Amino acid sequence: MDNLVFRMKKVAAVVVTYNRLEDLKICITSLQQQTFPVQAIFVINNGSTDGTADWLATQPELLVTTQANCGGAGGFATGIETAYEAEYEWIWCMDDDCVATPGALRALLESPNIGPCIKNCVSISNKDHSELAFYVDRPNKSYRKVTDMTQVDLVYGVASFFNGTLIHRQVIKHIGLPDRKLFIWGDEVEYMTRAIKMGFSVVTVTNSVFYHPPSFDRNGIPWPGAWKQYYAVRNQRRIFQNMHGNKYGIMVFLQWSLRETFVQLRSKRKHRMYDFLIYGEAALDSIFNNFRKYPDGIKTVRLYRFLNKKSTA
């Protein structure tokens, strides 16, 4: 890359945080130690109650926005919008439990120029460095191990949003912001498939490394934390529509959600009935375009808490 062009690049990092102060401190330190420095670090505090706000108040070099907790979707929508309006060319997005290796940003910027696009770091499990933090399944290939990705320099159509996700401002100009209504789980995939649908390249740069806790939903989520699965199911309709078009996407969602809902009844999990109910509730809300529910408004969660007052007290 031409040295002058490289120096001119303006990169802002966006970190969304909620009640993980110690993780946030480590994440920020990793950003401050980049061999290609970020020009600004925007921190979106989603209403943390663990002392995060007090610590952020002692960090004058950070650009902080505090808002009510509106999930990762709302946090990244605010962060990307703020950095975009500040006219940064590239916006580097991550959760507060991400740790960037020192050369992560430089590797993204020095990777092949494919025009306005989205480039992602490889997100590696911080528990097992041979394994990806997030499994990815594609029709022709599954990605589980780090070596599944590192055989090539760029892996097209695969990325773990928002874990070291570098977005060019021209992409944001055309596809807009993450949808705040999606709240959490699926919002990042919806944003990725929206970019692909509109013709922008999405790639993982295999020599740019991030560490992240491994996904904990690989074998189902234990209750009462399973409220997150509601959003994964509900938001899937939007993903299918991005992939298959509005009309056919709804048909794909109907078939998928019906199958997945009844799969819960056949599982051997302790709370399979609650899983069945929450999948059904999410599917119906999605079909009827009800994207307004916050966690406390999920009926299955409220039923679980009512019937298990002693165990959740």
C-alpha cells in the first residue's frame, strides 16, 4: 500500500459495552496498542450499572455516549452513526469482550484493495486458540477450526459481525445503519446479509486476529438466559428476506421456524417446553411484524419467572 495513502486513512473504533467493565478495559487497551493507531475510540455505554460510567468519566481520550440499554443493535446503530457523522473513512466495530492483537487493524488495512467493503478479523476462541469463537456453516463448507479459514488470504461471504468488523463509509451511506428494532442476536447477520444483498463485498482477512469468548449457544441456552433465543428466531425472518427476497424469504422463514419450533419438543433439554413456547412466540411476532418487545415483555420469559419464582429469586 502506498505510504501516503496509508497515512491518510481515518479509522475510528466503535465499542459497545454493557456491564462488563473489566472486559472493556482490556478491549480498550488492545485498541490503544495497535501498530496502526485508530484516530478515535467511540464507546457506547448501553446503560451499564457496574461502575462502567464512572470509569469512562476518567478516560478523557475516549468519546463516550451513554444511552438506555437497547441491545447490541441499538448500540452499534448509535456508534456507527456517530462515527459516520464525524466523517471517518473506516469504522471498526466490536463488542466489549473482544481483544485485538496489535497488528489486527494494520492487517485489515493492508489487505487487498477491493473497494468500499466490509473486512472482518478472524475471531478466535480465547479458550482454545485452534478454534473459531463462532462456528460458520455454508452450503459448501463449514468453519470450525482456525485452519479452516487460514488456507486463503480472504474468505468471501464469511464474517463474524461485530467482532473486529471494519466498514467503509460508502457502505454505510448505501445500506444505512443496523436496525435498532432487532435488539440483539441476528441483528449482526441481518446487517451483513443486507450489505451482500446490495452488492458490497464482505470478507474475513485471515491474518487479522481477534480473540473472543466462544459462543455459548452451540448446544442450546440454559434458562432463564434463553430469552436471547427469542431474538435469534424472530430476527431470522429479516435475514431470510435479505437472502431470498421478501416474498420467498417469508416462505423460507415459515418453513424453518415451524420445523425449529417443534424440534424443541423432541429435545432432551430440561426446559424443552419453554423452548417450544419461546420459539413459537418469536415466530408469530416475526410473522406479524412485532419487533417492539424488550426482554421483560417476552411472554414465555414472564411465564417462566412466574412459575419458577423460588429458583429465580
